Amino acid sequence: MSTTPKEFAFDVVVVGSANLDLVATLDHLPKPGETIVALGYAEHAGGKGVNQAVACARMGARTAFVGCVGNDDAGVFLRGVLENEGIDTTMLRVVDMPTGRAFINVDSRGENEIVVISGANTQVGIAHDALVLPMARVVLMQLEIPLTTVRNALQLARRNGALTVLNPAPFKALDAGVLSLVDVIVPNETESAACGGTQALLDAGVKTVLTTLGERGVVINTHTSATSIAPHQVSAVDTVGAGDAFIGALSAELARGATISDAAAVGAVAGALATTVRGAVPSLPTQFSVRSAINK
Ligand code: ADP
């Protein structure tokens, strides 16, 4: 049962990217100048914004997505994916640029190479008068949209009394002007190192740093404490989507009023379950499967 106060129209608002992922399965990755024929091909919904919005919604959060797609089939497809998950798309704008795309080549050993065309994602919060965020308990962002939009959305979220959660991925340098507006930052180990480490983030004004350590679980750091959340034991088959599942469950639990360590513990179970299914969106667990795993 949600304990979210009535004045918040949504539990979580995600301001982020929406991509169509085009995945070619290959025997080997092409060398410069080489043309090869793919063994298989598939298209999926992607972008860290979409993935994390779906993760929140599957965890039972009333979720809205703020983003941009183009006036094309990929945009229609992505809107449909979000709406099928019960996510509010009132603030998913159609702009005069192609929908974002990620061209993903995967070889027989699982090695990959990815080319992202940002397209419409470059327009999030930019090409209209002012960024408007619906009232939400939690505002969740990543770094696949313009940094000025991230800063504006963080400011707006603070003004509206929302808790701000930032996944600094893919890494971009963030100044204290941005970081001091972040309540909870969630880097993985690589992103944490790129940000200068936990202490640098705390010194810049972030209140809580949650560092995800893959199969080693999660560390929670504040100015006054450091605690660990043990991993949930699973047989992993594909770690894609683990971080998104963790952040979605964390944000949904924070919106319900959970403490950060309780929310991170639920997130760790969601992240672990995501590694038991291939792909990103298909692997994001439901609230039912996460609660079942916790109660086992
Ligand atoms: P990212 O996908 O962003 O690199 P991580 O790999 O750190 O994120 O995964 C996010 C969280 O998911 C971890 O902190 C952990 O709780 C859980 N997780 C990921 N991989 C495993 C695993 N092999 N076993 C158990 N839990 C995992």
C-alpha cells in the first residue's frame, strides 16, 4: 500500500532518454572497412530513461516519463511500450528530430560495440519554454539528456519538495552546482571512479552515495556513515539491466517512504533478479517477483 501523500500526483517522475535499440548478432565484430552479414537481428525499447521508468512501474510506482521522441515509427513504438507498462506519457513530446537509436553489435563471445544516435533526446527540456515537472515524491534522472536539463530538473524537483535521485550514466563531469542538488546518487564502480570517488561526491554536496558493486552488492555512504548491503544470491546469466532494476526498485521504495537502506536492500534483490533473464526491459522484475524472492 502506498503511503505517498496525496499532493504528489506521481510516485516517480523519470526525466530521461528513450531509444530504439537495434541489435545485430554477429560471428565477430567488423574491422574498419569490413562488411559482414549478421546472424540475427532484434529491436527493443531502450535508453536508460525508458529502462528505469519501466523498472519503477513494475515495482508498483505511479510513474511519469518526461522525454522526447521523433515523429517516426520508433517514437510510436516507444510511447506504446511506456503506456503498456502503465506509465504516464503526457510529457513525452514529439520533436522534429529522429527518435534516439542505439546500434548494438554483439559477437559470439558476448563482446559488443555500441553506437548511440542521441536524436530527439538532445531536445529534452530544451526546445520548449520551460521544463515542467509533474508533482512527484521522487524525481529520477540519468545523463543521456542535456546537462542543463538535468540541472534545471534538479532545481525544479527541489523546489517542488521531491527527493532527487541521479544515476550518473553514461559519465559526464558534474560540478558542485549540480551535485549539491542531488539527494541520492547511484553510480556503479566505474562511474564512481570517474566521478572522483565517494568522498568527492559527498564533498560536492550529495547527501547519500549508493555505489553498486555488481555481484558484491551495494555500499551506502553518507557524511557520517558507511554501510553495506549484501548481494542476493542468484545464478546470473546476463547482467544487462541490473543497474536499471536496482535504481527503479530503489526509487519506488523511496517514494513509499522507505529508508535508504531498506530501499537499497529491495533494489539489490531486484538487481539480482534482473541478472537471471537476458536483455534489459525483459529482465526488469515485477514487485510480485521481488517480494516473493525476499520472503523465500
Ligand atoms: P550496472 O548494471 O549499472 O553496472 P551493477 O552491475 O552494479 O550495476 O548491478 C546493480 C545491482 O544489482 C548490484 O549492486 C547488485 O545489488 C545487483 N547485482 C548485479 N549483479 C549481480 C549478481 N551477479 N548477483 C547478485 N546481485 C547482483
